[in-house]
Amino acid sequence: MKIGIHPLRAIAAMVIGVAALGAFAASGYSVTPDQEKLVKIGMTKDEVRMAIGRQSHTVKFGNQPGPTWIYQVNGGMYEDTTFDVDFGTDGRVMSTGEVVNLHQGHPMFEN
């Protein structure tokens, strides 16, 4: 019996498929509340990226020693919520937290 696909092409196709699934799963930008729990104080940037994916934004607040990675939260209690991961000067997580971004028309916005 003759196989119509060259073995190297089949292997290459499998590698590309697995890489695409991995990229999709760890594409970042948003996290669920369950994924937030994976981030622990002391983790490195690489460990955070492996656990929950790439951040949607990075900011450096003047009063913080290191950068803050920001993720959009999907499936949270409020629609416009972000998950912030604060890093120290050593590149390790020093704190995390959710931020509900209030704006005019938001259900929690108080006049």
C-alpha cells in the first residue's frame, strides 16, 4: 500500500497544527477569572506569559518600580474589567488585581 503524503510533510503539518493551537490558547489579551488565579506573587514574566498568555497592554506607572501588564477579563462580573499584573524591578510579580473601569453609563457609575 502506498501512502500519498510524504512523511516529512505530514510531520511539518502536525507541528504547524500544534503550534497554531498553542498560539490560539496562549494568544493573550484576555483572561478568565479562573486564569487569574494561576498568577502568583514571585512568578517571572516568562512564567506569567506561559500561564495566561500575552498581555494586551504594558504600562509603567510613575510610582511603581516595574511595568504593569494589563489583560481584559472575559466572563467577569462586570463588562469593562481588566486584570493587572504588577512587576518589581527584579521582573517578578509583586501584586495582581482586577480593576473595574467605570465610565458614564456603566451600571456602577454613580452621579
